[in-house]
Amino acid sequence: MAYPSIFAFIGGVGGTEMVLIIFAILLLFGAKRIPELARGLGRGIREFKDATNEIKSDLENSINDKNQDKK
């Protein structure tokens, strides 16, 4: 199974290792805190994506404005 590029840093971690990592996370944080952590991580990722999309659109708008000024 090919992992998404987000897991590219893991390298050759197999299924057993992933299960052990998930089990260790459960032991460290407990089952009740994991949804909170996942929500916080999701919010952080969403904010990051929104910020990158905003920067991208600002750059595209400035390029379009420069092209219109040349005409």
C-alpha cells in the first residue's frame, strides 16, 4: 500500500510498526485526548492551507494587475 506524501519521512515503516506506533500514542495520551489532539491538528492544517491559498491568490492578483497595466 502506498502511503501519501505526508508519510514520506517515515520511509520503510511496515504495518506492524504503524500498529505499534498507534498503540504507543494511545498509551501516552489516552483514548479521550486523541480526538482533541486530532481536532487541534486539523485546525492547524486548515489554517496553514488557508494562509498558503491566500498568499497564492494575492500573488496571482498582483501578476494579473501588472499584466493589465502593461496593456
